[in-house]
Amino acid sequence: MPLLTAAALAMLIASPVAAKTKRHIEKIEDNLTAAGFLAKPANTPERVDMLTRLPANTFVQRANGDAVTYVYADPKVCACLYVGTQDAYAQYLRDMQDRRLADQQTLAAQTYADARWNWGGWGPWGSHWGFGPYGW
């Protein structure tokens, strides 16, 4: 079996990370669209140049008088710019907070959902852990 070159090994290690990053970015972009952001494709050389000047996958603000526009640039996954109003950005933040809360509630529910789990098998617990004075 031939040895992997350093470049091949780096690609094997980086590929799951790159795939996860792509999935993560796609999920963010789905959430942006759901919150009311509009996707503007970088379909001209001028747009491509402008897109690459913005920080990738980060929100930036653009103020024009009283109006504030939020911009999220994705030069890699969709090669586009997401543009949203203050209301769309506020909706995105609310949606993310709701998702975090739902994830926390799901995690808490999963923690205690297994009826076969034996807390006593982990040794005595003090009452400060919420399992009563007798270790369970």
C-alpha cells in the first residue's frame, strides 16, 4: 500500500471540514432567505469583483440615511450576496434564537428520555445535583 503524500493526506483531513463548512453556510443561507433576505447572484465581472471585496460569510451593514441594509457575502457556495432590511435581519436573529432554544430543549428532553438509564450506576449523587438526598 503506497504511502499518502502530504497533499493527499491534507485533502483527506480537510474534506470533511470543507463539507461541514459548506453545509453550515447553506443552512445559514436558507435561514437568511426564510427571514426575508434576497439573494443577488454575482453574475457579472463587476459583481464578482465587489463580492470578493466583502468579508466572506459575515454580516456587514450599509447605512443610507435612516435606512440600514444588512449584507452577507458568499463568494464560495452560491457566489452571491444576500441583502436584507433591518426587519429581515431582526427576523433572522429571532429565528436563530428560537432555534437555539429549541435545540436546548431537545437536548434536555433527550437527556432524560431513556427509561433504561440507571443514574445509580454512576455512583452517589449529592442533593445539590437535584437527585434527592439518597443519590438518585
